[in-house]
Amino acid sequence: MSVESVFPRLEPLLPSIGKPIQYVGGELNATSKEWDSAEVRWALMYPDAYEVGLPNQGVQILYEVLNERDWILAERTYAVFSDMEKVMRANDIPQFTVDAHRPVRAFDLMGISFSTELGYTNFLTAIDLAGMPLHAVDRGGEDPIVIAGGHSAFNPEPIADFIDAAVLGDGEEIVLAISAVVREWKAEGCPGGRDEVLLRLAKSGGVYVPKFYDVSYLPDGRIQRVAPNRPGVPWRIAKHTLMDLDAWPYPKNPLVPLAETVHERFSVEIFRGCTRGCRFCQAGMITRPVRERSIEGIGQMVQNGLDKTGFEEVGLLSLSSADHTEIGEVAKQLGDRYEGTNTSLSLPSTRVDAFNITLANEFSRNGRRSGLTFAPEGGSDRLRKVINKMVSEDDLIQTVAAAYSHGWRQVKLYFMCGLPTETDEDVMQIGELAKRVIQTGREVSGRHDIRCTVSIGGFVPKPHTPFQWASQLDHETTDARLQKLRDFVRADKKFGKSIGFRYHDGKPGIIEGLLSRGDRRVGRVIEAVWRDGGRFDGWSEHFSYERWARMADEALADEPVDLDWFTTREREYAEVLPWDHLDAGLDRDWLWEDWQDALDPSGALEVEDCRWTPCFDCGVCPQMDTEIQIGPTGKTLLPLTVV
């Protein structure tokens, strides 16, 4: 039976809200299917505003992979701003998709991609607006199965009460497998109801269903154990790893937004995974091993994307794009191909030790020469060894000297505050380093219009990293250190005005820490914050630390745990962590040993990149039955005709 669009009721109300264009849909390359033509129907959500969510690569890929199957229908939905929420509630309009404006509750499955934990309150808004019960246990046969994915799904315990399931890792293959299970269950007449299809998914070993696991606690608040409560449900759930990226050249038909979005470009993922071994980096740890797309695959995707979209900028994405084994050839040959056109290439993430002027010149050949961004992360050489960021101060100075001498005027440096073992002196070194950068730039360029912007974020310990056991720095100390640094830089008459300074206060990081390493008890806090009006917590203008702290006190009042317990407390090896039953492939003992290496009293021990050295036994390749896939392939971009 067809499901009616809510657009006839929605359209007359759009003039009364801000940015109505983001709720209209109809983008170039969007897919529209007849409801009755599909056997399985997905509503895919990125839990942020359209302008942030539409460029999200993960959602675009799944949207296309699903819709390529004639028996599957997939549509998109995004978080609505508060003015739209009020209008929808006042006029009884449910959470809808932007493709055909169908009610989200009518779909079989609702997939949410969480790249940050601060989207949890937006997710609850969508569930409530859809007319679905907030808690998974209260949902019936008429409600979609709610599945979480994305990086935050590697610890979905804080939202375990609100989701039916979670998947870890790459989504391309598992969404099709889930769809096949649901299709078969529906064809049989939905035997056993909701529990039966969830049990089938759980028994596969690739889908985590929180309700099939019981969590018990020790008197001091620590977890005693997490155990399955149904026969046939596995003790550990494995992540999914997509091998051979060339076989999955998505998106083939990238969406072109109607409204302005945060990234106005076509993006190609040139490789997935990173083995640099930065101890703070969850993305690098959970996406192992490295899998490169071939130079031919990259060239075909770039050409196809430009043909299908009309974008003038192509971003070559990965966690450290300049580490692609053929990046020099990729840059030169793409530069040759698009010489003299309006097409510019960008490399959003560049390591100091992977940067070279030849590469930078290739990427600025057809576009404007914008500033360069590097991420030393730690202020001192000592601290960079602790976090395994093997970049010395001299390395950085040589790199910026080369950049400034070749015509660049602006360099941006990204650091973190609150890293393990950090002292005030480590943070003050950031200021000294910035001054040395300006001094070097003036010397090599002979100019005084040299700029350096220092951007500082707060460190948040993340699951499945060597720092998952670390204590988080309290927000008062974070703010005091950053204020001291700011005063130090501004007081310098010679360099102060040439150094820009941007940082966030420490409070949002504490809440992110609560949501990153929390267990199921944190769900009460999330719900309380949402009921108190919490929305768009990832946006500084909407975030309220006071609300989160107050609700944490109230929601956890009867527990032996509190906000500090989840954030500023260091964990011991023997403690059961909320995500220990979720397998990212990393050996727990290897992570612990790497944590101990970071704290070595004689100086942190460095770990090299296993792409170019012998295996370090992190566990991923044998445990996940995967392998590193890197070039060089020796191939070229053909044809090499200039466009």
C-alpha cells in the first residue's frame, strides 16, 4: 500500500520558517522510487542540519548502494531546526524524508550515521517527531528497526535504550545483508514479530542488538560483565571491513545540494584506514587496515563526479591523503588532465612529514593558492612522542620554510590541549613554535605579511585507542592553560599580531567525553537533556554545559557514578570497558602495551607505520581476515587527454 507524501501539508508552512529550501528535496542525482516497487525500505539519517548532513560521504554512499537494488528503496532525512520542529508539532507533521516527503515511521528500517556523539539529542528529536516510542523496548511491528552506524557506533552503549541495533565499520556490504534478512522475514509473513528479525540479525555476528545483552555492575559502579541473554547470540560482535575499494566506486551519482552546505565540492575517498599509530586517533585505529584506491579508480571517479555534478573543486579524502603511495602521480596527472579548466584539486589532510612543495604546487596549479594546514597536535617534541606523532619541531620549521619561500603567506597549525602527561610548559611551547614559524617565514620570504593561525581543540579519550584508559583533563585546567597561552602570544610585540588564535573552551569536550566512554546509564542523561530542550549540541550556539552537568547530577543521583567518574578518571587494565564486547579487530593487550609505552618513564616509545615496516601485531589483519592493500600499481591515468 502506497504511503502518502506530507508535502501538501508542509508546503504552505515553509514561508514561516528559516532556510525552507533544506526541507524541499529534489536535488540533482537524487533518487525517487515508487513505494510499492520495493520490498525493503530504508530511511537514512544524518543527525544534523541539511547543510552539514548532505555532503556526508557515508550517507551518500549507502543511499546509492541501496537504491541500485530494484527491490530496495532508500530515502534521506536530516535534523530539523527548532523553528521547523515547532511548526511540525503544531501541525501534526511527522519526521519526513526529503526525497519523497514520506513519514519516517512508514519505513522498514531507519539507519543513523553518527560521526559525532553530540548528535544524540537530534536523533531523539527525529524519533519523537516520527511518532515512534523513544525506547526500543516499547516499539512494535509498525515501527522501523533503528540501526546506528558511523564512528560513534563503536561504543553505542549510551544510546542502547533508543536503538534496536548497531553495526561497526564499513557499511556498504552489511546494509545489503541486513536488507536481505528483512526481505526474507517479510516474505515469510513476519513470523515472531520484531524480536525474531532482530534475533536473526544478531545471530549473524555482524549486527549488535543491545536488548540481547545484559550488563551487570559492581558496587563501586564499574561494569562486572556484559553477557548475551539469548541462545545463539555471539559474545563479541565484529566490525565490517570492505576490501578492494575499486570495486565500490561510490558515490557514482553524487548529490548536488539545493542549499548552501559546509562543503561545496565533490569528494573522492582515495584510501580508507590509517596505520600511522597516533595514540589519540580513534578514526585511525578503528578503520585499519589501509586499503588504497588505485590511480585508475581515482581518475575514473574524479571524471565521473565532475561530469555528473558540475562542481569545480575535487577533494581527495582520507585520514592522511598525502600518504597514498601514488599521490605524486595522482596529483600530477590530474593536474595535467584539468590544466586550464576551472577545476581545482584539494588535499584536505596533510601530514608535516608527507608534505612537499612539488605536491603542493600540483594541487594549487588550477586553483587559488590558499593557506596550508598542518597538525603537529602536541606543543613539544616530548608530548608528540607520547601521542606517537613522529614530527619534530625542526621537521615543521623546514616544511613551513619551504612553503613560505615558494609564495605561501598563511599557515594554520592544529594542536590539542589536555593530552596525557601534558604540562603547562608543553602548552606554552605551542606559542614558542608559532613565533618560530613567523620568524622563519619572514626570513625566507623577505616579507612581513606572514600569518600563522593556531587552532586548539580539547583532547577527548576515545574507545578502541591506546588512550581509552586515560583520564580526561578537567575543563577548568584546560581553560586556564589556554588563557595563559593566549596572554603569552598576545604580549609579544614582535610576533603577536601575526599569530591568530582559535580555541574552544573545555566544557564541550567534557560532555563529548561522557558520551564517548559512557555506558548504558548515560542514556538517562541524554534523555533528560533532550527533554529539557537540548538540540544541536554540536553547535556552540546551542550547546549548554550547565544543562548537561545539571541533568547528569539528577539522572545519576542514585548511582555510584557521576560526570567526573566517566571523564576525568583513569581506568585500570582489569576494568571491563563498556565497549569490550564490540570488536574493532584491535588486540586489547596490544592497546594496553601501547598505552604503557606512551607513559614510559624514560620517554615514550614510538611505533612506526606498519605499511612500511614489519607487523606490530595490533591484531586487525589476522582477526578480521584482512590485509593491507597499497600500491604502487605502476598504472597511469588513461586517457591523458586534457579536458
